[in-house]
Amino acid sequence: MPSIRAAIAEALVKRGMAQKDVSELLGISPPAVSQYVSKKRGYNIEFGKEIKESISRLTDDLWEKKIDNPAKGICEICRMMRDDEDTCSPARCE
């Protein structure tokens, strides 16, 4: 999950969202966002095409304020990763 949050945080900051707002949206601390953006924190996982597209859609929905809680979307992406590569344990997704 940290790698998914890192990808979302980085994308939102690149679009111009303040790190403080990203932290509130993702339910993490501002220093965590800073570390995600600077690539000092988060797992270094190479996402497949389908996962990248899902992260992009979730990021778009957050940016456009279509959703205000990314937890369900992050869990769905985590499940996709687990099904594809067993990279996410079930306990961390639920």
C-alpha cells in the first residue's frame, strides 16, 4: 500500500495540490507525503500497465473531487496487485 499511496501523492503534488492537502486526503502525515514525493519512502515497486491505469484513474477522481476518500480505491488496486503478483498481503488491504 505505501507504493500506491506514494504514486498517488506524487501525482497530486505534480498537479499542484499542496502537500498538506494531499496528506489530509490520504490520511497520512505531511512528512510522509514529502518523503513519498522525494522518493525517500514507499516501496520501490514497478507497476504493470493495468495497475498504473487504475492509479491514474483514482488520482484523476481525487483531483476532480469526484471522491473524497481513496481507501476503497487503494484497496481495490492492492487486490489487483495481489491477484497479479502476490505483492500485497490480504491483511494490509482490508
